Amino acid sequence: MKVVLQLLGSTALDPIVMPGYLYTVNHEGIDEKPKGGGAIPSISVFDRVNSSSKSELTTAGYGLEAVVEKAKDAEEGEYNPFEHRKVERPNSDLGGLAHLLKSSLGTGILAMPNAFRNGGLVLGTIATLFVGYICTHCVYILVDSSHTLCRRLKVPSLTYAETAEAAIKTGPILLRPYATVVRRIVDVSLALTYYSAACVYVVFMATSTKQVADLYVGADIDVRLYVLMFLLPLLVLGSIRDLKFLVPFSAVANICIVISFALTLYYVFREIPTLEDRSLAGTPAQLPLFFATAIFAMEGIGVVMPVENSMKHPQHFLSCPGVLCVAMTIVVSLYTVIGFFGYIKYGDLTQGSITLNLPTQEPLAQAVKVLIAVSIVFTYGLQFYVPTEITWRMAKDHFSEKRQLVVEYIMRWIIVVITVIIAAIVPHLGPIISLVGALFFSTLGLIIPAAVDAITSCHVDTSSASTPSPPFRFTFRVAKDAFIILFALVGLLSGTYASVLEIIEANRGSGE
């Protein structure tokens, strides 16, 4: 295959390039022919590399070699990152779907009836579908941006933090010096999000255990004592450094969750009451709590990039119907149904987890609460593993290799103790779920993906053969991302404020 380049005007591109000549690029080298001196068709290099004027290449400092490379890229097509990925044990589409469902269908689904208590039946349904769409779209644009940046940088795959860093590095010049800082910010956000969810887990297991234990003890024991009771087993789980040793615990946790979830559905759909006393729409003061709870329940963006990067056919992740589309359709549908009927069942008495509303006197309900507590205890190790890997990766270079093992264990134990202390300070499930959702999951799941997408679209790639986005499409994309960021910021601020007020009120009530 030959590529013919017609270089017009000045020789500023390269001293050896003569204006008015045709250059035929082939595997043997560059053949020179006078303009019009042969049968070779005249093709402008600037058309070939999709550049509107010669000055774009001249001022960019491209020499003949670079121009030739651009023309080759235009003929041969863009870099395909999927062809260069080498995954030892790639997941099938079904495997990727299972991982994505598992990350999204956690204990958060049990909090959706409480979200509907704040949102109402009608407004809650509409808002759940809207939040589900926004969450899905943010996952889509994050993965799509990662694919674009992989092609741009010619790398097979990128993590979440690396995607953010790459967007800044190839984005507007003023932002490029902050690329490393942005990567660290994303890593810290990931770690804080997972650690905050671990605090919720501790409250979850303590509250469930308290209901059953108090019944048999015959006393109303402070939930904080149950929180402290779990410190020792959590220290053991937090000390596990190898992911493969957490697999058995995760398997037991999955079995417990499936059984408890099925039994919870039995109670929800048993003797469904009328809708007379159920609110159709929440008050403006309640809506931030709805948003915060829903975003906590649905978000699983921390595992999206690992799942996509490990797929045998990663291009199927974003296709329609693809892994993301199918997974989020199932997730949003289940969350809407459970939230809707759970609120119908228990009304304004709905608690932070619907399992806490089950009749404690019944042995079957007691089994549900115990199974939930066991599943969360065993899930804690996996929940703790991911952020600790990030934290240790950032910290280990500050210590000598001889001391690293000891320091890592000490760090793990300190972090476990901190999560337990926070859970003891805020032992109220509903408010802490709302706080974590508003403060951390809205940042990681909405704000950062929208910002990455906007910055990625701002890049002008002079080395790409692809056609630039039309001005209207670019403007719409940036405006859409700005709306998502604004929406998330409003939810973050209002949700955090409402959650803190609820925590203060709950602590005041428990003190009395």
C-alpha cells in the first residue's frame, strides 16, 4: 500500500521537504517525483491526516517523519486497545455481568424502602429511575473515556485513577501539571468511599445482632457495645493480605445474602397493606436523604474498571444490549420494586434496613437478621481489601523494605479500629447510609466521571485520523457533563447537611 503526500508552500515542515513535490511513502522508503510528473494521484497530506490547514502541522513542529506516520495511521486505522490486552483468565460476558451485579446488588438494596419513605411512592419511583439512569450514564462515560484515552496513549487498559490522570495529561494545557495530583485524589476518593462503606457495614451487623441478642438477653443493650464486640473478628479479617484467602468468606457471604434476601421478600409480599397512609411524594427536606440513600445503594463504580479490563470481549461492556445495559436494567428494576413494596409494607416505620422491620419474635425473621450479620462480617474483609491495597501502595515507599511487613499490619489494624470507632460514634444505620452516599458516592460515581468525560472531549488530537466532534455535539456533551456535576454537587451538599442533622437528632434521641 502506498500513501502519496503533496506538501505545499513553505519548507518549514522539514528542511529536506521540497515544496511542489509529491512524496510516495512505501516500505522501501520515500520516492520523490516532480509535481504532475507521473500517474500518481495528488493527495494533500493535510486532507489525509484530517487537518484543516498546513499551519496546524507547521506550528506543531511536525517533521516529515511525523507527517508520514500520521498518514500511515490514517490509512491503517487507530490503535485498538482490545487487541493488545493480555488477561491471564479473562471473564466471559456472563462472568462480567455476574461481577457487576454482585457489586451493585449488595446490602444497599435493603435500604431502598427507607429511601422511598423519604421520596414517596410516585416521586420515589420516578426519582429512582432517574438516579439509576444518571448512575448508568456516568459508568458509561467513564468506560468510554477510558477507551478513548487508551487509543490516544496507545495502552491496552487503564484503571479508574489512571483514566483520570490520562484525561488531565492529554487535556487542556493549563491542567496538565496537575495530572499526578488528580490520580492521587481519585485513589484517595476510592479508599475513603470503601472505608466509609465499611463503617456502614459495622453499624449494619451490630444493629442486626442487637435485635436478636436483646430478645434472648432480656435487656436493651447499647448498640455501641455490639459495635465494639465485632472489633476482634474484624481485626482478623483485616489482617488478610492475600485475596485468595478471602474467597471462602465471600462465598459464604453470598449464600447468606441470597437466603436472607429471599426470606425478606417473603415478609414484604406477605399481607400487603393498602396505600391509604402512604405518601406519594416526599417533602423538599426529605428529598436529599432519598438521593443520598439511592446513590449509596446503586453505586458500584469502584469495580467497573477492573471488571471491564478483565473481560474477554471488553467491547461488549458498552454495547447495546451489553453487560452494562443488562446489569443496570436488572439493578434499577429490583431496587425500584423492593423500595416501592417495602415502603408500602412498613410505611413511616421503615428503618435503615428493611430487615430491621421484620418481626423479631418469629424464628424465621431472627434467622434473616443473623444471616445478614454473618454475610456482612464476611464481606467486610473484601470491602476492606480494596482500599487498603490503594492506601498501602501510596504509603509503602516511605518505609524500608525490612519494615514494610510490620508497618502494613499496623496500618491495617489502625484502619480497622478507626472504622469501628466511627461506627460507634454514629451507630444509626439510616443517617450514616445517607451521609456516606451523599459525601462519597456522589463524588466518586457522578462528579469525577462527568469531569473526566468533559476534559477528555476537550482534547484536540492532531495525530488522530478520526473526524473531530462537531461544535454542537461538543457543546452539548460539555453542557451535559456540567449538569451532572451541578446535580451531584447539590445532592452532595444538601444530602450531607440533611444527614448530619438526622445524625444529631438521632444521637439526641438516644441520649434521652
